[in-house]
Amino acid sequence: MAETSSEEELSVVNDNNHKSTNNIPIEIVSDEEMALIEAAFALASSSSARSLSLSASIRSSSSSPSPPSPLLHTNALSIKSITLLAKRRLSTETSNGNGNVNHPDIEDLLPKKTRLHDSFLHRYRRSRGLSVTDLTAAEWCEKQKEFSLTRGGRRTTKAMRAGIARHVELEEEVMKRVAVKIATKEDGWALKFLNFIHGVNQLLFTGLTRELPIIAYIGNVWMVGVIDEIQMPLTKEHHNPILIDTKTRVRDTLPSEAQRRNGRFQLMCYKYLWDNTIANDFPSGKFFTYFSLNPHHILAEDLQVTIAGSDFCVSASDKNLTLDDMLRYYTNTLKMLAPAHDQLLLRYEYQEDKSLLAEDKFEYDSEWLKNQIQSCLEFWHGQREASYAPEDERWKCRYCQFARDCEGYAESMTPKEDSNDDTCVTHGEDISSQISS
């Protein structure tokens, strides 16, 4: 991937200096999410016991939110140029005869239908959608992802639980949770749309939001994710939201090249979903069909009350709101947004004291990203067998719980007892993956 050599630094709004009189930012999450968050807090720190609601939860703005960090810290260790990302040569690439490789567009390459009914996409993500974590897990090691699908999922390590708890803390710096009950999967999707609407309102009014759910229909595949953090730049020259992701690390060292590449891939996926969602009309018919939803389902009473008390406009006649109504509010919100900024930011934080280890500022690489997604989808569509980690990245086997059952396992390496890859995934994605399983 092409590295940026620009010294430009983008300033972002400080929430303390832009307080809105509207109590906008709220988010609803499910019962399972709350239970997982509660477990993460309990296991991450025995001294940080806190009571979380057992019902679904809605977040609202904290009375005294901590100020967000500026986009680039002048006193922080900065990774200005990280090793060039090696592009994978795909079976779909062609040569023009001059030695140059043509990179086809991903929408033109994806099959109209799943090639095999026993593909991983059909077997494990039917009626759910493919998460960004599913893509990044395949990029990390397809064989590990295959084992986790067929054998019941990866083990949640102590480091992962600590990362989840830390991201909840970051979220609660600008949000607080309020209980609300849901009953059906239609209610669950209405919650996601409501969370997105409030998150966007918070972004536009205060310049910052965190844990924003995103869904996009790309190349006949539904993709979902949770964007860690979005900030608006202060400068008048820039009007595009800046996407940020925070990774927590067990050791106070910089991540490996493979970890940096995987983190960049994840953040670029979020921009890809964001840009495609706001640029195209939302295919509501395909959405209701794929996820087996009733658009005329009347939402749960508790949820109706919550929506009625929200800051976005609901007609007085909308006393029996349906999922279709919430989808309409959602698509109207999309029209207010601009494409994400091409400059993306990864933060690496030390788990022990929450200190900032480094910031990786890099440019969005559309061609590299499409090739990476296409390669991952070949695996998910069952178009080829799962590949092993590259030879120079077989050190990953030391942290894999499935290593001893894998033909690609390097016999000279001994798996760690508490296996983890030293960098935690974004907690929203991690939670959604485990709950869906």
C-alpha cells in the first residue's frame, strides 16, 4: 500500500469546546452485549466491579465527558511511515501485455450467487451478514478462521477481555447507558438504526462519536461493522469525517508488520462501508429479504417510548412505529453525510496504564483494499481452500489455539498457554462476532 509522506496534521474538534444544548447522543444495545460487557469488566479488573443493566441499553451523552484526544499528538511517538504493505496477487488479476497488472473492481468480481451451498458464507453468515471482523480474521489467517467456524470459535483471552473493557470506558467518556427492552429481531435492527441516527447527530453537533454501527450492501454481500471513533476536523478546508481505531496492547512495544497491516485493513474496510452506504440508495427490499424481517412489524412499546423521546423528528401520527419507519429515518440521515476522509488513524495503547504507544496515520488505498476484500471473499464464498499464514508469518502459530491440529503449524514453535495476538480487536466488532455465534 502506498504510504503517505505528507506532514499535514488535521485538527479535530474538542468536545469541551463544542457542547450542544441538545441531548443527542444515545445508543441502544442488546441484552447479550450488556452481559458480555459486564463479564469483560469483571474479568479485566477485579477492582472495577460495576452494575450494568440486564436488559437492552440505550446510551446518552455524559454530563461531563472527557475531552477527546487531538487527531495527532505532538508529544506522542508517531509512526510516519510503516513498512510498505505487500499486495497479494489474485487469480482475478490480468496483465495488459506491458507488464502492468489490471486490478478489477470488486463489484464486478463478486459472484451473483454463492458458488457452493456449503460455503462458509452460506453456512455461518446466512441471514446475518459478513462482519468486518470476519474479513480481518481471514486476512490474519484463513486456516485459523476456518477452524474457529467449524470448531466453535476462538477462545476469548484475558487480553481481549481487557481490550473490550477499555473500549467500553472510551465509549462512556462521551456516552452513558439507559435501559430499554426489546423483543424481536426487528426491534434489534431498529435499535441499530436508532444508534446510528443518534451517533450521526452527535458527530454533527459535537464533532465526535464512538461505536457507530454501519451496514452496507456491496457486491451482493451484506457487510456490517462498528466504527470505533469518528471525529470532524476543525479546519474549514476539510469537511469529511475522520475515522479512528484504538488498539490495546499487552506489552509496551510497537505492533508487528502483520498486526499493522491487519489494523489498516480493518479501518479501510470501515471507510469502504461508510462511503458506499452514503453514495448509494439503500436496497430496503433486499435488506428485509436477506435478514428475514417484517417491515411492518410494530416495534416494542419500550422502544417506541424511547424513539418518541429522541431528538430526531417523529411525526405525531407515528404512534405505532414500524421497522420500515425506522429504516426511512435512517436513510434520511445518510443523506446528511459526506464521504470519510482519505487520511485514517490507528492508535496503539498500552493496556497496563492506558498510555499512548504510537499513532499510525496513513492514506486510504482503494485498489489494495479491494484486492484484499476480494481475496477474503474467495475464501468465504468457497471458491478455494483456506490458505495458511505466509511462511514469514508462521510465528502467528504460537498464539493459535488450533495450531497442533493445523498442517501449516511450525513444529519448532510452542503455542502460548494464554494465546493472544497481542493486539485486541475493536470491542464492538468483537462483541457482535461472539454474540452472533
